[in-house]
Amino acid sequence: MPLPTSPVIRRVRLGAELRQLRRREALTLEQVCDRLGWASTSKLSRIELGQSRPDLADVLDLLDVYQVPTPARDALIVIARDAATSRGWWKTLGEMSERQRTYAELEAGAAHIVEYQPAVVPGLLQTPAYARLRVAAGALLTPELDVEAEVRARALRQDVLRRADPPRYTAVLAEATCDPGDLPVAVWREQLRHLVAVTGLAHVTVRLLPRGAAGGGLHPLTPYSCYAFPDPADPRTVMLEALTTDVRLATALDVDRYDRMTEALLAAALSPEETVTALARRVGE
């Protein structure tokens, strides 16, 4: 059940639009909340920052305060509905941690995804056995994590690459991702074979980055993912993956910097054909 838009990005866009409307009317957060009878400014602040799923009634009240005319009002109502879509949609997918839900929402609405991973296979390309080991390792830091639920959720996320209108997906993998480490041989061989197989999808590209080959001296310190969306007005977004939380970047300056980083990595990486050959060779080894 693909999403036509990404709820998390629609929330960011809606918040930016509402903030611009408030400033156009020269109103403070306090003044707006007083007019609406809201107890504090935190509710409006979270809406403007895209940090909460908006209630449509609240958005309609804000549009009244800002005296937004048709058709601009109708367009913002559509965005607000998109921003709130995920609440019911995720009930059909079962349990999913908040971190994984954010990635899934971005992936579901994206037109183009680029990921860089320095050490592990990206979630969208993991086999169930490999994913189970990765999630179990993470559970050492978060014991409350339901490993099997997370593995099932990761498999459901991967459906985005096999739907009728999939995003273009590019994965840049540092050579270290091909080191099995202490993984069971059978699990690792299955994972390598899956990487080779998934490159057979026309919209999926995998590129290996040889050791010491980071272009122009650029060495990303963390895994990151870049997302572009069908609606050019939706903000392009970069997610940085950290140990306990993730950072979302959406300013034009930040996104442009990661675009340049990605270009340098792709220029230094093996070609798609060379990557398939290298992966197939490792399967034999």
C-alpha cells in the first residue's frame, strides 16, 4: 500500500507554510494561541516545526486566523491531510519503532533515494537473517526493542522497491560492508547473493567504494540517506544515522552539501557492473 506522499515531509512543509502565514500577519505564537484558546505555545510550535501529526480541525482554525483564501486554503488542507495520513496507515503494518517509522515514511513517499553506508548493509537491502542479527545487536542498547517485530517491519519497508511505481534507489557501500566479521557464513553468503540479485531491478543501483577511494578527500563520518520527492515543493531531506537517534536536515544549504558529498563518492566508487562482479566474486570466496 504505497503512500502518494511522505507524511513526515508533508508535516515539515505544512509547518513551514503555517509559520510563513503567521509571520505575514505579524502575529506572535502567543497571540495566535490566545485567539484560539490554546493553553500554551508549545502546540503551535510543534506544528510549525513539523514535529507532530496535525489535527485537521486545528489547521482549519489556524487558516481562519490567518484569513487564507481559496484556493490556497484548499491546497493547505490537502497537505494537512497528507501529513496526518500515517496514523491509520501504520496500523496496517503492525508495530514499528519510532526511528524505523521515520525512515519508512520518507521511503514510502520518495521519488529518489540515495544511501551511504560505511559498515553495514542498508535496511532496504537486508535479508531477514542479516536484519535479525543487526537488530539483535542494537537491542543490546535498547532492551525494550522487539527484535522480531522490527525484522518484520524492515521486510515490509522493502516492499517500496517492488511496488508498481518504485523510487529510484542508489546505495553507496564502503568496502567494509562486505567484510563478514563474526557473521555466520550462511547468513553472509545469502546476504551477498541478495545484493547481487537486487541489482537486477532496473531502478536499483549498488556501488562499492574501495578502501581509501573516497573522492576529493571527503570521508563521511556517519551513514546518511538523501530523499527527493515527486512534489518539488516538498523539501528534499537528508537523514544522518547516529547511535541512539537520527538527525534530519532539510535546509537547501545542508542538502546541497550532501549532494556534493554523494557526487564525490560516486565518482570514486566502482561502476555498477564492477560492483556486481566484485560481489559475485566474494560470494565464491
